[in-house]
Amino acid sequence: MGMELHAESAGCAEMEIAEITDSDLFKLVRHALKSVIQGDPDQYEQLLRVMHPDEGVLPDVALLVTCLKALSGSVSCLDIVHHKSLIASILQMSMWNYGTDVMDALMEFNISLATSSGQYVDLCLEMLVSNFMPPDSFISLLNQPRGILRKGQVIDRVHSTLTYIAKLVPLSPLRLERMITERMPHIFTKEPLILIYVENMLKLESGAIGDLVGRTMLVAIMDKLIDLDVDIAWDDILQEDFTKGIFDMELGDLEWPMDDGQQNGDELQISWMERYFSGNLNAQKLDSLIVLTFEHLNICKESGRLSQVFHTLLQSFQQTVLMAYKSKFAQFVLFYACSLDPENCGRRFADTLFHKFKSSKYPEWRMSAVAYLASYLARAKFLPISFVAEYVESLLEWCSSYCFNQGGSINPKAHKEFYAGCQALMYVLCFRMRSMLAIPRIRSRISKHIEDILRHPLSPLMVCLPSIVEEFLRLAKVTHLDVPDNVVSSNLLESELSMAFGGRERLDTFFPFDPCLLMKSDRFIRPNFVYWSMVRNSYDNDDDDEGTSDEDDIEICTAGNGINIPNDGAARSYDQDLDEFGNKMSKMSITPKVAQWGELQSGRQMPSSLLPCPDSL
């Protein structure tokens, strides 16, 4: 093949327009590389201008591709000192700005350079990682057909090149994972850029070198989710009087002044999201990243890799998420993974939490673990009741053993793990009591321990959150469970005693799997989630109709079928779910009674979610 070399485009003022073959151009390129070392930079500078033409001059694509191919065959002539500017000019080129011919030539040069000498490996890897994201000027095209096509062309070539280099340079994956984590965009990066970067990380995790770099990719992604999560403050949701309010339910506890026809479900959902997260770019980024991770987990499920991926997620959870008390949403990655494989992932998660609660040497870790366990057992719709009962019994046995070995009286700080365990028990039972007590064997085991624990001189009913205690006792009465009934209602969310055992981090108010308030993520979580309104209706019906026996409408759940919410006579529509999504935003706060919202109906308060104290935020 021959090509016409224009003096203007090549910067060769002394050369005339001539027909030159590819082999001749290869020789010219090699001569330019050698001559600059000998002190003659003219042809070398002409070569630089081919790579980066002067401003306003369009590149000669054919000449650029041929020169890149010539350089690919001449890497042995390159010197990292004398040819530094040429190497840099090539490796700084963005593939997003070129067609497939230039992309292929760039990747060919990258592979040749990386495999020629170890001193170039990092430079070549940096070039590939830099192409994870497009230039800012390209962002607006990402959702257009041309941009989608270009994105696929770039990403496919970047990853195939990374795989090829990894085969020829065995240590390159170690360098690559360090480089990717170090160059990971900060939380204030534009959403399309951080999304596409994480998309590349997930592609690596599931790709040919996933066994080498996959774990690091997943851990780095979880860390980024946590960074975004803790940056989202609840200042707009917390009320000024944090300690004196009444915790409201997720749905239906407040008599809203809004007419039923004022807004449809979608409008209500969006209006509430906009109220709290409008303008909060990090909340929107977090939502999109969690959805991206959910979709990746679905792919892993289909390919049979979910168990392997979950192992890494579980390790990351123990190292970071478990102790991130301000985390509100990142933990739903674990929740969703468990919903995809309850028998394997779901059990491993619960086992890990209970083991951490029993054996960790740090009290705060133990309290956090049992809070996660309680919230998980209460909220996971996909868990069979026999599964939940197994862990409730284990918690009962642990608390009972603690009581047997401990004397004295109330001491929230000295026995904080015990109070955390008791509160976890009551919280789970508020959600699952009826279904568990419907099984005689389970009812017998619960009754065997629960009264002795609650009547112990350590007095958990006096220390745990009043709102949980009162709801638990009310439901225990409805289901005829023998428990102490001499606790005076305080109508308060918390007490000085509960704050004392909760500590500075307020772990007494930590319920990590409260309703997910991120709009896009909620679509994945909602089908697998137990909302308090699902459980509450059956108990309220019993309060209204004392002549009805518990067995008339009791909730039965067999192993393997997950929770089965009793039918209260009216089908639960999707619009009702959307209404709940909007209302649950307000229920994430400690809300004082106000006239325009109406009075809470007696016995219908249950801490579906509690926030850290303002000081910890």
C-alpha cells in the first residue's frame, strides 16, 4: 500500500508532495528516532506534529495510523529519556476522540511498548485507565446513539488490551489494581464520569483477569459507596427537638391533610425525593451506583458467580460498612445479594452477623452486628420464618445465658451488649411475632426464655428504647405471650438509659435496613422488603375486634416460602406502595406532634428507622 505524504500535514517544509510507501515511512520514523539521539531533532519534531497537529489543523488519519504502526514496530528504538515527549504525546491521546482505525493503532502501540520493557508498563496501563472515562466534552453524547456506539468501541478495546498485557506481563494486574483504586474519581466527580469508571471496574471484575483484580475492584466500589453515603447528611430530616418527639410509622400513622386524589403515586414519590434529595448530587450518584452494582449482581447470579462475589462483599462489609454508623444505603448491596440467593448468601450473612455479635472483642462492633442482624431478620421478605426463628432462638439463648452469669442491677454502660441483644430480640419480634408464635414448637421455646430475660434485675425493658418496648409489649398482649406488663408508657422515642447504652455513636437507634429512600434503588429492594404497614394491619384489626381469635387471620409462613403477609381484606396496590415511599421519607425522623398532622392513634408507633444523634452527624 502506498500513501501520499503532504509536506504541510507532516510539517516538512523542505519536502515536496510525493508518493511514499508504508515501508518507506517506517524507515523515516526509525531514522527520526535515531537522529534526535544524535542531536538532529528536525524529523523527530515533524513526527510529534503528526501525533498532535497545530491548533486548527485537522489530523491526517491515514498518516497518523501508519506512523503509529511504524512506531509499534520500532519500540526497540525508543528511549525513555530522548523520546519522552513522543511517548507522552501518544499515551495522552484519548481514544474517545478518534475512529476505530486510530483506536486499533493506539492499542497495538500500547501492547508493543508495554511488552518491550518493564519501564513502560505503568505508562501504558495509565493510558488505558485514563480511557475509562471520556473527555468532559463527550459527556453530553453518552446517551445518544453515536456516543453509546463510541463508548462500546473504546471500552471493548481497553479491556481486551488489558487482558493481553496481563498474559504477557504477569505482574501487570497488581500494578493495574493499585492504579485503578488510586485514580478512582472522588465523590464530587460528575455522575456520568464516575458511573462509567465504576462500570469499567465491574467489567474487569467479571472479565478474563477478574480472578486477579476482581476482589480489589469490589472492595474499592464498596468504599466509594460508603464515601458517598456518609456525605449525605440528614440535617433536613432531623427535627430540632430530637429527644422529645414520637417516632412515626412508615405509612398511615399520620392523618395527612392531603386528599387522596391530590397526587398520584409517581408524583408523590418524586415530590418527596425532590424535597430531600433535590440538588443533592451525591445522593443521585449513590443511587445510580447502587443500581449499577445491583445489575452486576444479577449478572453474577446468572453466570453462577454470585457466591464468589458475595464472599468479597461480605469481607468488605466487615471491614468498612459494619462500622460506618452513618451509612444509610450502601448496606443494601448486601441485602440485595442475599435476596438473590437466600439459602447461601442469606444464611452466610446472618451467620457472620451473629458470630460477630458473640465473639468480637469490641463492644461497638458487637452492638452494630446485632443491630444489622435484627434489621435484616425483620425486613428480609425472602427469609422463611423457620430461618428467622432459628436466630431469634439463638439470641434468646445468648441473653438467657448472660442473665444467668450476671448479677446486679441496671447499668447501661457496663451491659451494653446485653441491652443491644434484648432490643434486637424485641425489634425482630415486633415484625415476626405472629408468624413465629403460630408454630407451637417455636412459641414454646420463645416463652421458655423471654419472660425470665425481661424480668431480670438488669431490667432491659427499662433501658431499651421506649418506642420499641411499648410496641413489643402491645403485640405480646395481642398474641398472648407472657411478658411483664408493668412498664409505664412514656410516649417517648428514647430515654436517658437508652442513650447511655447506645453510647456516643447512638447504636441504640441504629436500624440499618430501614426503608431505602433512593428512588431507583428502591425498585430493586421493594419486592423483597417487609414494610411495617404490612405487619401492623393484622395487629390493629385484633385491637379493633377483640372477639376475633389470633388464629382467624394468623400469618403462617413455611420454610422456603419467605414471609407471607396476611390479607387484611384489601389488595395492596402498586400505587399504595408508591404512596408509602413518599410517606416513609417523613417517617425517617423523630417527629413532634403537630395539630395539622393529627394525633397518632394509640399503640401504632414502632421505630421502623432511627437516626444517629445530631452530634454524631
